[in-house]
Amino acid sequence: MARRNRVTPLGELIADPARGLVFGNRGCLHDASGEIRRRWAGRRWIACRLQFRGRRRTPLLAPGRYTELFFLDEATAWAAGHRPCAECRHADYTRFGTLWRERHPDQHGADAIDRQLHAERIGPDARTRCRHEADLRTLPDGTMVELDGAPWLVHGGWLLAWSPAGYTARRRRPADGPARVLTPPSLVAILACGWTSELPLLHPTAAIISEVGWPLP
């Protein structure tokens, strides 16, 4: 039975048997029986490598430990509001921090980054997921937008439909007009710099569906 530890671009936790390319956590979200009881615990939401120094994360959802989360790709993790881990992705985190300070000169270190991101992903009532409006033509590749309640990836001249197993359909990206954006504004700004990472920004199905144009199974 699939565990409820897959994360969607809307930040929701779902159970799905598909495998993701990115690991992460946002604190301990489960109880002693392994049931998810909360959406987050603390402001430190990170995205990690699937493997690091031979560590084995078994059993998953152990009592009192952080909840192991999995994402389709880094674009999904960023849409949900997770940033690079400072330990297993030190080079990525360092590069991310440099780009962050160029846009937030008064913010230094993980705590400042996490405070800003938390304000951009969670509403004042601590329950609402934040969205923001932007001009669709200004959004960089890797940004996630919401259309008809579902997440779509900005990828060149296309918008690609997200699913737990990969991208499944495409529609032509409008030349302009407003977009309801899921990826937090500060992370959109870093994507706009041409962000590259040790982890895959996009699942391989993004390139396939952009090329072939028909729905994948």
C-alpha cells in the first residue's frame, strides 16, 4: 500500500505508488502509527537527494523522526515551497544562497530564507495555501501555475499537465495574460536566473510530452 508521503505542486500530501526523483521533509508530520496528522511542522522545508553517503532511510515514517517526503522533480518541490538542503546538496544550497542574497540583500542564512518562503507559501490563517498573480509571459521555465484547480508546468511554449507519475499532456502557452502561480515568488525569481542543479529540475516526461504532443499513459 502506498504511503501518504508524495507531495503535489499545491503542497498537498497524497498516497501514490509512482516514484519521484527528489526527497525532502518539512518536519515530523506523522504519529506513532505512521498516519499523517499535519501538513507541516516548522518553517524548514527542504528538498534533498534520494541518496546521500549510503544512508538508508528504513523504516519510513519511524516514530519521532521527520516524515520522508517525495517529489516528482525539483520543479514540483519548489512549487510546494521547498528549497535545497544545506547538507546533502551543499553546492546547490551555496549557489541558491548567493542568488537569494542578490534579491534579498538583508536576508542571510537558512532561517531568514525559511521565514520568507513560509510567508510566501502559507497564508496568515496558517491553513490557506498562497498563490500569487503574474503575467504568464514573464514566467520562467520550471514555474508551476494553477489552471482549473490543477497544476501545470511552464515549459518553453507549452504548459504541461502534472501528475504523480510525470507530465501527461500539453497545451499551448498563451502569449500573455494573468496566471495564478503556485511557485513562491522568491523561487520564481531564482528560476528566472536559469537555475541549474545537481538534481533534475524536470522529470524526463516533460521533454517527451513537449516533443510528441499526445497524452502519455
